[in-house]
Amino acid sequence: MNKELTDKYDVIIGLEIHIQTNTKSKMFCSCPTGYFQKQPNTHVCPVCLGLPGALPVPNKRAIELCILMGLATNCNIANEIYFDRKHYFYPDLPKGYQISQYKDPICSDGYVEISNGQKVAIERIHQEEDVAKSTHHTEGSTGKEYTLVDYNKSSVPLIEIVTKPNITSAKDAKDYATKIRQIARYLNISDADMEKGQMRCEPNISIQEKGKWEYKDGKILPIGEYKLNPKVEVKNIGSITAVEKAIEYEVERMSAELEDGEEIKQQTRGWNAAKGITEFQRYKESADDYRYMPEPDIPVIDISKEDIERIRKEIVELPNEKIKRYMQDWDITEYAADVISSTKESAEYFEKLQKKLSESMNEKDSAKEASNWIMGPLYAIANKQGKEIADIGVNGDDLAKLIVAFKEDVFTKNKAEELLNQSIEKGLNITDEIEKLKSAKESVGSLDNIVKQVIDENTQAVTDYKSGKEASIGFLVGKVMQLTHGTANPNDVRNTLIEELKK
């Protein structure tokens, strides 16, 4: 949105995130959940197919994971769980309704702190079942369109996390979605792999004239006679980057409509990633359209304080807490701490490396060295391979030995990075290579003697340097580095050469 429109309108965003939880069986039956790339309609039974007379049995572990997400996001946890039927009639919902929750969610009134320090308020986290997967096709010979439905995904456990409308920019929405995915992965609630459909985002977006609305008790309210502009929902966004792009597109689209004197209509739109636009799907349903009713086949489930405390023990140190600890205890920059803690595996690698290095240096120095090497050489290698740091094949103990040897001036930083790359590409043993270089350094003698040897053997370069061609010093430095097998410090070599050449 350009500055003129930014000065005129406020952006208001609420975000709904659906996450499939890591359970072996579906939400209300014993069918396996591992449906990805399986033959269609092979992980089904009368319950998840919605056949008459089949009765649902709630998945205990799925409910525990929903509670775990609520605890990790500072929510209140209900002591009684009620399920409801949410009615709508699409082929992907065989029963004609989805078992979900309406007025009484398991988790409510929580928050997540994002990178700018803002606390995004969470209205509710509730348990429900996923729907089947529809694929749309066109018959080649006739051009006739048809739809196929795979019910393997039907009734996979799903938690829906709904914020209050207090997100004020596309970037903040992206940051919030990133934090939710990190929490889900850290606690093994879900792999949250968006390419596999395990996490989906649905922003609700509206724009309001500045000074004509207020945020009160979790709601957007008009001031005076102002009529609020309706919100628009963008459905089933399959990447966090696309969340930001879809919101930005919608804000621009709605702003243009208002500036042209048009009226915004409440509607549901879809994100077309190929075109980078949202597309109209249908006018938005209200809660009344879903005809919620209590689920008669599932009794009330009691959750005791002991249950909640047992589940709470599964919480580990989460990214926000790690970032603060890294910065406060070890003086790691906020950017580095954020990147390192982005995955649980990366954070674990960093902490193990820091611990190993602390055997040879103090805690802060060891943490800074570990951070520098992870943010530098290791991330360069990981990006080149398209992998996470923990998966590139660099043993943390070996890397610690390499770093310590470099700090002890066994070899240069460039040589250390060269060894690191060779250990991956050629399978060189880092410990063996360090010992070889230590022996080589001892055998070549003192730096002063090597410098004198290079000067004696390269008279033309010496003459060029003394006649004003200072670039020749680089040639001489290179010759010394060759004789020292890359173990000497280039700055020391250069300074020693210059001093010797003055004589």
C-alpha cells in the first residue's frame, strides 16, 4: 500500500492456522494417518468414510497435542471438552458435517510474541478433523470436467489456531505464522510441512479508515456513525511466504476498490501462487450457515489438573526463550540467535558445539565462535546443498577441533574452511588432517627462516617491490604460505616480509 493510502487506512488481520498433529491414527478411528503419496482411498474405514451407523472414538493423543500447543502459547485450558458438528455439504466431507468445536474450545485467550516484541493475541485453539482431498480434472477426449476425491486425509487430527484481529501488517502475520510452525516442530506436535498440507494458513483481512474504529475486548468496533468495512478471507495458503504476499495483494485490491468508490463485499478468496493474485471463490458464510450443534455421539471429556500438568512436562525451551538466553548469557546478536534457533536441530547443534568449545575457551567466546562458524561456513554449505545444518554431515566434535586448532594458530581461517569443505566433499578425516598440519608446521621451521628463503629464491619479485611495485608483496606472501602449507597467519607473513625487505 502506497504512503498516501497508508496514511488513510489501517490494516487489520486475523489469522487462522490449521495444523495436522503427529499421531499414528486418525482423529476418530484407528486408520493410519500416513497418507502422503499412498494409494487413494486405502487408509479408510466406515468411520472416516461417514457410513451410517459408524461411531467416532476420540484420539487421546491428538487431544493432548492440542492442549500442548495451548500451553506453549500461554492459553487457558478447559477442564471439559465438548465436540460439535459443523455442517456443510462438499464432496470432501462424507458425513455432511465436520466434527469440530464451536463455543467451547479446548484452549483460549493465549498469545505469541513475535520478533518485533508485539504479542499476537490468540482467541482459541480447538480440535477438529481434516477433510478429504479433492482433485479436479478434465477428460481429454470430451473436455468434460470431473472431480476425484481421496478420503485418506479425511479425519486426520487437526488443530485450528485462531488469533484475535490484532495483527497490523503482512510482515507481522508472516512472523506469527513462522513462530507457530516453530513451536509445533519444537514440541513434535506436527512436522508442519506445508508442501505436504500439514499446515495451512487463512488470513482474514480488512482495512478501516484511521481514527474511525477501535480495538476493544478482542473485537473491532466502529466509532460513532462509521460503518466498518467487511473482512475478506483467503483460504488454504500453502506457504508462509505466500501468507505475506496474499495479504499485501488483498490490501492493495481492497484499497483500490474503496478509492474507486466501490463497496467491499465479505467474501472468501483463494491464493493463486502462479499468478501472485487472489481469486474470488464464494461469498463468506457466517456461523449460522454452518448450523453448529452438539456432537451427540461423543460425551463430554473431563481434563483434570493432573492431566494438564503431565502434558506441560513435554514443553521444552522454545525459540523465543532460546533467543533471549543466547543474547543475555552469551552476547549473541539477535539476528544470529534468531537464525540459529529457527529449528530445534540447528539450536541443538549450536549448543553442543558451544559446549565442546567451552572445554578450550570461556563460555562467551565459545558461544561466539560457534555462532560465527554456523552463521558463516556452515550455512554457506547448507544453502549450497539445500539442507539443514544438522544434515550436511559435519560432526560437531570434529568442527570443534577444527575451530580450536585455528584459534591456536595451527593454520589460517581459509585453511580451516578448506578442510571443512574437503571433509564433506572428499571424506577427509578432520582429526587426521589437523595432526598432519601440526607436524608440517613443526617441520618447516621458523617463519623468519622461511621468509628469508623466499626472498633469496625470488630476487625479481624483491627487486620489483623495492622499485615501488608493492603488488609484488602478494606474490611473496603466497610463496611463504605454500611453504608453510597454509599454517601461517597471512598478516604475520606480510609484516615479517616487509620488515625483512627493509634491511
